[in-house]
Amino acid sequence: MSAPFRQDMPPPGGFESIKYKRNLPIRGPSGLVILGGVTAVCAYGFYRLGKGNLEKRELQREKVWSRIHLVPLLLAEGDRDAYRRQQAALEREREIMKDVPGWEAGKSVYNNPSHRPAETIVVI
């Protein structure tokens, strides 16, 4: 004989509900927090840039003033060096031309005072 018909029925209390919603965890900070962080980093960077520019400007000013104050010393040093070289050149000329009668050491061979070496000063 055949078994009596029996219909499948839900368990007592029913089936549990179907979970169809996405259950994603919150990952990382929100967009507003990221924007605030980037703004803070940029503000700090601009602050440091401004401080660096002020320091660079102060160092440049100090370098310019030190060069201005050193110019007289460098000019005097150059004058002393030029005089020492001129005296050494005259002494060499006297030594080399000592056997030539009528030779005057240091006198221009052109006998023209307009032919003199140009004195130039370059300040950088």
C-alpha cells in the first residue's frame, strides 16, 4: 500500500527571516575627516613655507650687507697686491735690462701716459 500523503509544512514558529541587506563594515574615516586632514596638512605646509621664505630673505639680506662691508677691505687688498706686483715687475725689468744703456725701468715705451692699464672693479 502506498504511504499516506503528507504535505511539507514550515516549522512551528516559522522560518527565520532572509537576510537580504548588505552588511558592510565602515571602512576608514569619512570624506569630511579626510578633507579636514588634508586641509590641516596644507595649512601647516604653507606656514612652514612662509617661515622658510622669511629665513631665506634674512640670510640674503645678511649676505648682501656682509659683501657691502667687505668691499673696502677687498679693494685695499687688491691695491696692495697690485702695488706689490708692480714693484716686482719693475725689479725684474731692472735686472733684465741692466746692461742696456739709457734704459729706465718703469718708463713707458710709448712715452704716452694715455696707454695705461685699465683698472676695473667687479663686485658680485
